[in-house]
Amino acid sequence: MKKLLYLSAFSLFLLSCTNTKKTENIDELISAKNVKALQEKKSALQADVTKIEEALATLDVKKDEALVSIMTVKDTVFNHYLDIQGSVDTKENILVQPEFSGTLLSLTVKAGDHVTKGQVLGRIDDGGMSQQLANAENQYALAKTTYERQKNLWDKKIGSEIQYLQSQTQMVSAQKSVAQIKAQLAKTIIRAPFTGSIDEVYVEKGQVVAPSVQGLMRIVNLGNMYVSTTVPESYIGKLKVGTVVDVYLTSLGKTYKGKVRQVGNFINPNNRSFGIEVALPNPDNLLRPNQVAKLKIIDYTSKNAIVVPTNVVQEDGKGDHFIYIVEGSNGKTGKAKKAIVTVGKSSDNVSEILSGITANEIIVTEGVNSISEGMKLNF
């Protein structure tokens, strides 16, 4: 092989040194239309090509040998994955809507603020309901006093029963009126529905607000993230709550460990699939709703599997799969032997071999396309 390389390099050197001169000579002969000289030049060049071909033929590597790479097969754990795409989401991601229409009197938060559940975010003008509440409370106080007096008289067998019942009814009615007005007034106070962060505020103080598509502000909690996706119905029974899932976020270049927390009970008739949710940890608060995620879900595991690179498995004219193994290895050379194998599942560029080879056998991993049965192998 070294002789071949030296010869090739030397030939290239000679050609590069004489190329310009030969080209000039040939051009001169063509310009002079010297047919005889051109024919002699052609014969000389053909003779040189013949000598080079003969030299290459004698120095070429023998056809019954090949340089290959090898590996020793070992028992290992083989996992087959279902690869699907999903979308990151959170249950706590909403547009805060006003429950009461009116002028926004105060706005106590801005985008980026962290808020806790129940915290006051703003107040809306109540339109005079505070005065109505004061009147209703006075009426309730009077009705309560009247009822208490009528009850004392009735307990002493003084007065009529109808007067007692009427005072009781008036008191209860006044009490309900107070409760109703208080409930309406509570709607003028905008509170955080859960703990989270204000993502964006869409209104300003003094603006007239009402329920709308835009809402008042968006509040998001990134502590309860999950990935939602759909899975083919053939995986029913293979996916269970608690199944560990590798979730790769393409935008972050990071892989998270999640767990299936919900498995759908409905098969979509349009695409024959069902939905799942995978809970995700978010310790660094890097996850965001609507991020694209790639899920790898283990759907098959073999604890003592024979695994080989998928590209070493070949198929012959009969449709049989085979792998070249090394016989009589002395650490540097060996002989190629064709082993018919049964291939199982494939994942991550490796395939499980169910039969045909055993642990500790040596297989050819590179150069498989240039060898044949019985060929001497160098490695």
C-alpha cells in the first residue's frame, strides 16, 4: 500500500512538473499542423499510461483481504422508544376578566409582578352600590330589632303570631338584600385567582372595562407545567400513569424527566389516537406554555439483549438478515463469517438481535459492504 502511495505521489509530481512544457509542445505541434509529430506524441503518452496501469496492478491490495472495524457484542439493557411531538402547557394560564363593568379606579400590578392567590389586582367603580349597601344594612338593623321585640312578646304569650312571623320574614329578607349587595360589591375588586406572575397587562387606570376577549391581564403559574400530546391507539395498555418520559425541549437544548399523569379514555375517530399529559418539573423556570417538545416514551424493555448498530445488519437476495462475525481472531486479523440473524426492534440507531449471534462474539461494524464469506479481515 505504501509503495502505491509513493508511486502515485511521484507520478503526480512528474506530471505537474512537465505538464506546462508538454502542453506548450503539443500546442506548437497543433499550430504547425505536424500530424506525424502529434501521432508520435500520442503513442508515447499511451505507453506511459500502460506502464502506470501495470504498476498499479502489481502493487494493488489483494482482493481477498479487507480492512474493517470490529466490536465485541455484550448483553445490555435495550429500550425501545415511541418518539412523538407535544406542546408544553400549564393549567394555570388565564386571562383575568372583570366580573363587573365600570371605570377602573385602581390598578395595583404591572407586567412581571409576582402575585399570590387572592391578592387585590385592581378595583372597579361600584356605581353607587356602597350607598345601597349602607341603606340595606340600616334596614336590616331595624328589621332585626323589630323581630327581637316581637319574639320577646311572643315568648311571653303577648301579641299575635302573625306579627311575630311578619317581623321574622322582614328581617330575613333584609339580611338577604345585604348579602346580595355585598356579593355584587365583591365583584368590583379584581383578585388573583392563583399564585403566579403577571405576564402582561392590557388596560390602564381610568379605563372603562367589561368582560372581553382580551381581558384585563394575563397571569401564569410556571410551577405546574406539563406536555400534552396524542398517541396512536395501538399503545393502549402500554402507557400507564407514572410511566417515565424523556422530554427534549428544542428551544432550550435540554432534556427533562417527566411522568405520565393522565391517560385519555377517548379514541379520536379521525386519527385513531388518544391524549396523554406528562407532568414536567420546572426548577429553573425555563419552561413556557406552547414550547415544542419531543417525547421519548419507553414502550419495550429487554434487560439482557444483544444489541448491534443498525447499519451492520444487511439483507441478502433471499430476504434473510445477516451480520458478519469474525472467526479465528488473533487481535489483528480474522476471517469473515456470515451469520443469519433475527432482528427485533430498533431504536436510537441500534437494533436488538433475537437470534443468530451470542454475547462475546466479534462482529464487523465498518467495511461490511466490501467483504464476503471467508475473506481475511485486518483490523
